[in-house]
Amino acid sequence: MRAQERVEYAKKLLDEIGLGSDRLEFFHIAASEAPLFAKTGEKMTERAREMGPNPLRSVK
């Protein structure tokens, strides 16, 4: 999948600049899987909260 390859490349870039690849994830969820979509969204929201704010935002 081309999109998956792009996400993997972007994750490498995030690691290189110090943001961490955990901030980006790719999910292939069908439109008929609404409960899975909601659960995945909650999981990613929790992950973002655990990581905290962008560490580069405070650098000026």
C-alpha cells in the first residue's frame, strides 16, 4: 500500500527530528466498522495525552 509506505517514511522523519514515531499511526478501518473506529480514536487520544505536548513547540 502506498499510504502505508508514506506513513512509515513519515515515522522515520519524526524520529529523526526528535518528535517520536509514536505520534503517527496508520489504521485501515472499513466504514462498516464504526465501533472499531471509535475505539481506535480513543486509544490514539489516550496515547497523545500520555506523550504530552509537542516537545519542539517550546523551543524558540
